[in-house]
Amino acid sequence: MKRSLRIFVTATVALYVMVTVAVAFVAPRPTFAEDWPAAAFFALLGFFAVLLSYQKGRGTATGSVSFLPFLSGILVTPTVASCVTIFFAALAANVLQRKSAAKLAFNSAQFGIATGAAVLVLAPSERYAGVMTTG
């Protein structure tokens, strides 16, 4: 693997870790009775969606609809539980698809970064939803 690619993948994984730590501090604490099972359910649906990815044309471009269950999980439980379960669902799906180490790390981290960013945007609005009044 080229040095520049290794640096890029490492930076992407480091960014995932930083975003997840930020979510742990900003978002509400997940409950083991509600948030973790809900996050795991939607992550499992996303896991199967990643496995059912499709190839576009004759090229190497692929895609999936895994963002739909992942996004649903974020909307249901905007906590660190979503960040962790979605990351590991993407990681497991990429392992089963026998991706290279660089693709495995990058693909999983990009899902985690997107999840964390969505939670960071959604969590403060959830926290202050009860404080705001309509005029």
C-alpha cells in the first residue's frame, strides 16, 4: 500500500475515533434497555443491506441502500450506541465481503464518521426540543 494511502486511511480512522468521542460527550447517554437494542436492530438491518450491495455497470463502482436503516437507527437513537453499532455492522459486512485491510478500515470508518456527524447535528436539537416553545 502506498504511503499516502496509508496516511489517508489512518487519518480517516482517527477522525472516526474523534467523532465518536465527541458524540459520547455531547449526545445523551444511551440506555441499555432501549437505545442499545434499537441501535443494534437497525445496524443489523444495515449489515444485511451492505451485504446485498450492487455493482454498477462493468466498472468497480458499487453501492448499497444501507444508509436507510443506518439513518433510521440514528433518528431513533441519536447516541453513541448508533455510532458504535453502525461501525461494527459495516466492519463485519466488509470482512464477510473479503475487502482488503485498507478498504475495510476506510469503509467502516466512513460509516462511523457519517453516523457521528448526524448524531452531533441531531442530538442538541433533541436535548433542547422540550425547552423550545412555539409562539
